[in-house]
Amino acid sequence: MRDLDLPAPPPPAPRPSRVAGFSLIEALIVLLVAGMALMLVFAIGGGSARTGFALGRRALAAADAEVARDELRNLIAALQLAPVGADPARLKLDPPAGNRSGFAADAVLARAGICGPAGPAGRVRVSIQSRPDGDAVICETAAGPPTVVADLSPRRARFSYSTDGVTWSDRWSPPEPAFDRNRPMREQAIYIRLASEDGLVDVVGRASSGPAWLYPPPPAR
């Protein structure tokens, strides 16, 4: 038999190439991952902001507390005391006094502060004012209305006194002996302490008459 001349088969049709880009599922996965990343960033940023605000508030509170402690120490150092054995009337000083609720004495402020301008302040009274949410330390002078030196909320506190910084008492009164021409004068000093019941507030200041040689001897009879 004679071979039949058959036509050659047509070449196979080319397969359609894949169009570059994302499929719908891939796009959804990308959006999901991006959303989770944004949520994580916002969560970290929000937490950092809250932490920063909290640290800022604590820093301000610590600064306010330090200012109050410094003001109280300055007030104590400004108290004017007569040397032991001196005549307070001759020095024109009212006797100091104190108890667990506060103290009072003549004072000369070395610098302007919460209680008033620098200079003689007359009789200064520092007391603890009990409030429902805690105690506050109040300063009173003849020059102006009572002012808050320290807000101790929510704590409760009290004052105590010592002549040596070791033994403390709830009361302060001028030491003996009283004025006597035949006795030499000597320095009077007192430590005043403000302490809270929880121990978180503990401020100690010292007031002094200065050495006795600063004061002229009484006139001879």
C-alpha cells in the first residue's frame, strides 16, 4: 500500500501565563498581617504613653514632696530661740512651745517661701490639720492667711522634739534653768521631727539660738 500523505498535526496551543500580582487570598493575608502589626504598634505606643504619664506624675509628686520638706526645714531653722539662761523678755522673744500637733515660736525667715517674705515674721505657728483624706501641715503668721506647707494625704503624722537627736518627746518647752544673772548662758538647740504613721514621711530640722557669745551679757545691777 502506498503511504498516505496526512497533514501534520497543529502545534499545541500555548498555555496562558500567570498574571503577576496577588490573588484575593494572598491580599487578605497581607491585610490581616498588616492589621495585626498596627494593633501591636498602637498597643506598645499606648502602653509607653501611659507609662510615661505615670512616671511624669510620680516625678512631679516627688518634686512637690521635696519642696515641702525643704520648706519645713527652713521654717524650723528660722525659729529664734533664746540661749539657756538668758532673759527672753530682754531679748523680746516669746517662749517657744510645741506638742504632737504643731509648734510655735518667733522666726526670722532667711528667704521668701510659702509662709511669707524673707525677714522677721513674728510669731510663726506650724500645725497639723486633720482632714478626712489625710493630714496637711499648715503655717500661720501675722502677715497673712494660713497656708499649706505640705499635703500628706492619705497619711497621718505628728511632731516630736529632741535636744540631742536621740531621745524624742511629744512636747517642747524652754529648758531650765531660767534666767539667772549668776549663771553663764549656753546655746539652746532643738530638733523638730515630722513623721507619718507608715514611716514614709520623716523630716527632721534643727533650730538653735546660736552660741551664747553672740548675745551681750545682762547689764550689771
